[in-house]
Amino acid sequence: MPSPEQIPATPSGNPENDGGYRLLAVHAHPDDESSKGAATMASYVAAGVSVMVATCTGGERGDILNAQMADVPHAARDLAGLRRLEMAEAAAALGVEHRWLGFVDSGLPEGDPLPPLPPGCFALQPLERAAAPLVKLVREYRPHVILSYDENGGYPHPDHIMAHRVAVEAYEAAGDPSRYAGLGEPWNPLKLYYDRAFNPERFRALHFALEEAGLQSPYAERIAAWLEADAEGHQPARPTHPTTTQIDCGDFFEHRERALLAHRTQVEPGGFFFAVSADLQRKVWPWEDYSLISSRVPQELPETDFFAGIE
């Protein structure tokens, strides 16, 4: 990533009137921005880049995943409202701007066979209706780079898959004046990336580092499942695109931890996300990993900066 001196600062206000770089990250639920690319976003903010998070749904159908919050009245009475407060705290921890796109959480269907998704939820929206608020935001915010999930949604939650679809649609359509009429002046984002938060290489590196330090690894079961799927020729639930871009953001792992802890209904302190200390992560894997999927500017891979090639 370039140093702060190399990046033109972006003042608050209308981005059309400044020369700074702008990054838009598209996420399905509040808390996704903190578990996927949070340190990257914080590092760019510190370097003077304007960073916006767009959250597609309010997480209304999520569960309380932190046992310490199970008896908190606000969580039981109004989980959606509490998650909005958590999202504001996480955005402040990362220094990012934030927009809600206004769709209703689809929930994670469970069972065999799977039950139908609830009527009116995000994942059941026609693509043009689901993408319209994001296209409008792209034309207003004018990002140079869009960051989203892969075709599997990072993992196959229906809202994650739809978030992928609307991000790709906005990237492709926002610059076309014949599409999404009335939603602002056309703007072509220049690069599209998929997040690789579930990068197997990273998990393996952290796993072996923990074992070498004589510590218990929480990743053994996940790695064994990948190996078993590979041996049987199955497609494992992991990113299918190679890493093209690594953002050195180790100095901002504590920002990521603070953002995660802000989502107190979803993230348990001392849980999975905190199994490896920030110091050990900095030694073993001080990056967050991404795949460059599309670029409208010349690029040279591998790269260490989302804005490489953008003048």
C-alpha cells in the first residue's frame, strides 16, 4: 500500500470535488465488514483514502451468537436496532463511512430439505431491484475500487451470494447511461476485487504457527475438511480465485479486533476471531488477501495496493 505522502487526501464532502482515492466495500450484514477486510480498510483510512461500507441488510434474522448477550433485554427486544448501534460503533473503530442499503435479512436456512426463504427478503429480490440502491450509491460516491465477495459469497449464505451479485451488477452497470435511469450521473469504477478472508494458505500458516508455539489451533478441523474434500475430488467451500493482491495491514489488526468486539451480539470475546494474537499474526501473515477480478486500467500482478495503475 502506498504511504500517506503518496495518496491525495480526501476531504469530507462531495467526492466529485476532490482528487482523492475512494474505496467501496459491499457487505451483506452488519459485522461482515469487521470479519472481512477490516484491517485493510483501516489502513487505507489512515493513509488518507476515503472508504465507504455499504451494508445490504440490517441483520434482522440473525441470532445472538455471543452467550454473554443472551439475557440482555435490548438484544432480546430489538436485535435489529441493537445491531445498528453496533454497526455505528464498528464503523467508528475503522474510520469508515457507512450506508445501509435497506433490505431485509434472508436468514440462514437450515434443515433437509432446506425451508423456503421468507417472502420479501434480500436474496429473493429481482437483481435490478436489489442492485438499484448500490448503483445509486456508486454514482453518488464515485469509488475507484469496489470490494465484494466471490460467487460463493465467501460462504454460501443467501445474502452473501446476493451481495456478490449486486456488487458485480453495480460495477458493470453504474457507468452505463442506458441502465438504471434516474439514479444519478454514470460513474465507472476502475477495479473490482473479491475478498479472500477464508484463504486456505492463511489458515494453514496460522495453524502451523500455533502448533510450533505449543498452542492449540482452532483451524485443525477446517484444514482437515479441505484436505478430505481435495482427496475425494469434491469442491471445498473455500475461495476459488487465486490471491493476486496482498494488503500489508498488520499495524491495524487491533482496529479489526475493536470493530469485531463492537458487534457484541455476534462476536464472542476470546472466540474464533481472537484465537491468534495480533502480534503472532503480524509475524506469520501480516496481510489481508484479495483477488483482482476486473480492471479497467493496466495492472501488473501480483500487487500490494488496490489503487495500483489508477492515476
